[in-house]
Amino acid sequence: MALLLKSATSKAVVRGNRQVTRAAIEWYGPDRPKYLGWLSGETPAYLTGEFAGDYGWDTAGLSADPETFRRYRELELIHARWAMLGALGCVTPELLAKNGVKFGEAVWFKAGAQIFQEGGLNYLGNSSLIHAQSILATLACQVILMGLVEGYRVNGGPAGEGLDPLYPGEAFDPLGL
């Protein structure tokens, strides 16, 4: 027997031999789940359930000002993208090492310690590519490069004319997601 909820935006999920359809409306708006369920009480007036993750709880009032809330959402999105790149940076050396590329230490949590060894750290196992011997010089380079990339992004960056700076699409979304 299938339980179906009709909605303009719904997603069918098959569990066992039943198909359960959950509507997106279930997670947004005034009737959305609250952080303590029926014990939550009244939610602040500015938490309307419009955004993902709004469970009616903001004891510090961080989203009370709409402009501050907009800025926090932007920062969260940017930090999430940098974290995804960091995760890729953790996995890539290990995958390359398993496929024949020679590294001093490919495990991400041990790789940085190579800079303190006698010969320093060779990026991608190649001494002619980048040969780091000073942790302070490496830190300074990373701060400068990250500052340049973030400055480029904040000042318009690669988004071009008429594109949303947070969700630019086009070349930045090759899969059309």
C-alpha cells in the first residue's frame, strides 16, 4: 500500500515495499518541525521558516537583523565551498599515491609535518615544482593567495555582469544543478 501526499513540490521515497512521498512544504513555513518539537513554545517573529535549517531556535538573536542574516548566509556558503575544496585536498594525495605518484607522506594529517624534516616538503613529490622549507613562508604565501582570491570574489570576481555572486551558474555549474 502506498502513502501519497499530493503537493506541487514533492519527492517520492521508496522504503521497503512502500512508497512514501514527502512534501517540501513539510520542512518550511509556520508548521515546520521545531527544535524541541511540541515543547518549543513560541518562535521569534523573524524566524518564519523561509530558509532551510530554520527550526525556530535563535537564542543569541543572530538572525534578528535581516542584513546580518544575509551576510551570515553568504559567509556560511563561502566557508562550505572552501571546506569542500579542503576535503578534496585531503583525499587527492592519497588517491594519487595509490595510483603510483610518489609522495613522502600521502596521509593528509601527516603530510604537513614533512616541512619540518631535513629536506623540506616537495609538493606533489616534485622538488622542482614547489619546494617548501619554511612554515612561515608557506603560511605567508597561503594568506596572500587566499586574500587575493577572496578579494577577487568580493570585488565582482569571475561572475561577470548580471550573475548572482553566490550562485553564478553558467561555467561554474557545468552539470546544470
